[in-house]
Amino acid sequence: MGKNSPWWLKIFIKIIISRLPISYRLWKRMGLFEHGKMNSHVYSVDTFFSHLNRLSLSPENLKGLVILELGPGDSISTSIIASCFGAKTILLDAGDFVQKDLLEYSELINYLKKQGYKTSHLEDCHDFDDLLKATRTTYLTKGLKSYDSIPSDSIDIIISQAVLEHIRQHELEQTLRENKRILEKNGSCSHQIDLKDHLSSGLNNLRFKSRIWESNIFSQSGFYTNRVRFSALIEILKQIGFKVKVDEVNVWKKLPIKKEKLNQEKTNQKKKNKLTKRLILAHDMADIGFF
């Protein structure tokens, strides 16, 4: 599907093709579904260091720490990078999506070696299991249920890159509460969140009634976002007990959708006006840290 295809056509096509008996890896090779960009070695390194910078940490601070990445997607790049500085990693996702061919990680390892980082522990890996052991990585793939295997106060750093918006709305608060539970007392989190729709980088996801958008047919077709707006997310984090620091926010100067196209179910006129005012200032990207 081209970038200029209508948003409604993308929904129709993805609902159909996501139910065909074809593996995710084949869909990815066809360019129709992809869980993030962390399989790009330059992007993954830049992303990793951007999270460290947001938390005012240097690589030398990582030795002996445990990092949890929420939603690693296609790659264990974060684990490979973190291991160069002596950190352990837990990768937590809603399914088994990562590439397991070692060739997929060769460019990243060579790039890290050229940068002068320690990669000798990665040189004798013969298969994916060897790579997990060498990087001291635990890969969990059962979504919210995966937290059951993580002890309280055991994680030093939690990061994610355009992931929180994809967690089902009815599981988002519990996921964040679990993050609070497993985070060590002096631990911290860094998240970049993409609040645009994942159809045409607008707000077309706000056109629908909740019963439609949250239905399995919509939420399991590769374009779902939970539609929790920036201010609501910040409020949830504060209620859970996080101290929130917003580092960067990108804001639309003009609402990318006509006001009359917004679905505003179960709201009176006063609430409608308040909602519209918030959406005019809707954030399309946000970088936040919480502690």
C-alpha cells in the first residue's frame, strides 16, 4: 500500500490481509506489516543513546544494571548494545516477532566494534540462543502476562520506542502499574510515544466509536492505537505514582481533521468543547521520562 492511499482503504485492506494464513515474517518482507525500525543498526544505536541521554545516564553507568525494553518488535538490538556496556536485558512483547537469523545482527555488531565498544562476547555465537545467552537477554512474549515472571523492584531502566500507544486501552493502565511494581526504587523510564494514527499520520483513529475501534477486528489488524491522548496519559502516570518529566513534545498547529468528523460519544456540549480544545493542541509525538 502506498503512503498516499486513503486511510479508509488501508483499514479495509489490512483487516482482510491480516487474517490470511501468512506468517508475520513474510508480511514484513512484503512491506505490509512491520514492528518498528530497530532492525536498522544506526537507528537502534541512536535510539538507545537517546534514551540514555533523556535519563542523564552514560554507558559507563550501565554495568550490572537490568534494562527492560517494552515492545522490542523485530530486533534484539537493544540487548546487543546494552551488553557491550555490561547490562542485562529483558525484552517484553505481545508475541514472538524478533529476527532469529544472526546475519540480521552482523551489521550492528560490526558497527559497534568500529565505534570501539566491547563486542568480543558476541563473536562465538552460532545461533539465536547463543546470542541471547551472550547478551544475557530474557525474551518474554506473552504481553501483560509476562510481568508475572518479573520480580518487584528488580528493573533499573525501562524504555520503549513508539510502543505505549499500541497497548490495548483496557490493558494500558495495568501495564504501567506493572512497570511501577518491577521498577527499582531509584529506577527510571524513558518512552517515545507516537500519538498520530498509524494510517496516515493524522487523527483518523478518533473518527470511530469505542465499540468499533476497540473490537478485535480493528485492534488485531495492524493499525491499532489506544487513542489515549497526551494529557490523559500523563494523568494516569501521576495517579500510579510516577514523577513525570516531559522532554520534548511536537504539536500540530492546526487540527489534522475536521471537528465534525471527531467521534465524541457520551459527552455533553461542554465536554465536547473541552475535548475539541485539547485536540487542537494534540501532540503527535512526545518524549517523556518517569521515575
